[in-house]
Amino acid sequence: VQEEQVGAPNKGARPQEEQEKHSASFIKLSVALSEENRVKATDACKFGANKWTPEEASLPVQAIKKWPHDQELVFFAASGMAYLANTYRKQGGCLLYTSPSPRDS
């Protein structure tokens, strides 16, 4: 089930078109970090970590850096990061240089 994409609260922090790209869980975590509210940040990580996109990966890292001793927050934020890594990893895991080299001519 895909989470609905919503805009952030009107704080003027980002242009409206950028706000609309983010998931609700990203917005909740963003607000929790700006309010320095560890409980809200933990809830955002707990209930939204599997809905983040790679573009949103910096916020859970910020939450872990801000509250590294909160085991619940670290667990759910790290779980979300693992979900991102597993979901969005490139198939094959190998980069191959394919441009012609001078030896190919």
C-alpha cells in the first residue's frame, strides 16, 4: 500500500512544489526534528520508515545523530534505512564501464 504524498505544514521552509514530493511520514519526521520532539520523531520512524524514498533518507540519519541513545528511535530509523537499501538497490550490484576504449578501435 502506497502512502499518500502530502505537503508539509505551511512553515515556509521549502517551496510548495518541493513539499508535495514528500511522504507524510517524512513530513512528520521533519516537523518532529524542527520541534526537537524525540517522541514524535520515534513515532514517525516507527510508522513511516517503510514509506520513505531514497531522496528522504537524510532525515532518519539526522534523527539518529540527534538522539543516538534512544534505542527505539535508532531501531526504527535504521530499519527504515535497511528497507531503503534493500528496496532501491540496483539489480546486479555491479557498475560496468561500457564506453569504447582506444583498444576497441
